[in-house]
Amino acid sequence: MSRFINGCLEFQPNMLVKIDTREKFHVITLNSTKIAANMTAEIKDSLHPLLQTTVKNVVFNLKNIESVEPAAAESLASLQQYFYENNVSFVFCEIQKPVEDFLEERGLLEFMNTTPSESEAWDIVQMEEIERELMSDEE
């Protein structure tokens, strides 16, 4: 069960997640160095409700993550895909080199929307929002 502590969401004991809500997106930052497979179900359960809010888009900042378990990596990639299937942006940013290499080796990186910096992730979300608006105007 998640709970808020000092402006952060605690998924599991001692695993805090900072959520910074902006006008068009939420920035999710894990205050952990590892994403384990047993963490992903709670991450999904906590992020899925965002699809029902006014601010739906997600920037998932991985700047603190030094390792990801294989099942967790696959789960994160499928979570991003789920958001895109629901016409919502989901961008990973600030991926550390060991994690990036691991995702590349697993063949997942090519399916993930990633940027080197958080500000570039914001730009992607903004561009995708504009693209969705244009596409809806054409229909």
C-alpha cells in the first residue's frame, strides 16, 4: 500500500518516489538505486490511475537508478506502451549508462521513448500533446 511522506509517495518501505506535477505531465523520480521485479506491480498500480486525471502524461526520471532486474525492465517497457495505447505520453529520462546498456542488451531500449535530460522529456511530452491536438482537429 502506498502512502505520502514529506511530499514523496512511498511504494514499499524505504522506497520513496517523488512526484512533481506540472501543467501537462507528472515527473516521477524513484529515490532508489535499483528497480526490482517486485516493485513494478505497485508502480503500475500507482501510475494507472493517472490515466483518469486531467494531467495524464508521465516523465519517468531514472537518474538515481543504477540497476534494473530483467522482469522489471520488461514491465516498465510494457507500462510505457500501455500509456501510449491510451493516447498518453510516457518518457524515460536521465537513464544511467549501466541501465541504458542493460536495456539495449535486452532489446528494450529501441521500444522505449527516452531522452538524456528531463527538460528534453518535457519537450517530447509538449510535442506529442500538440500532435494529438492536431490529429484530433483533423478528425
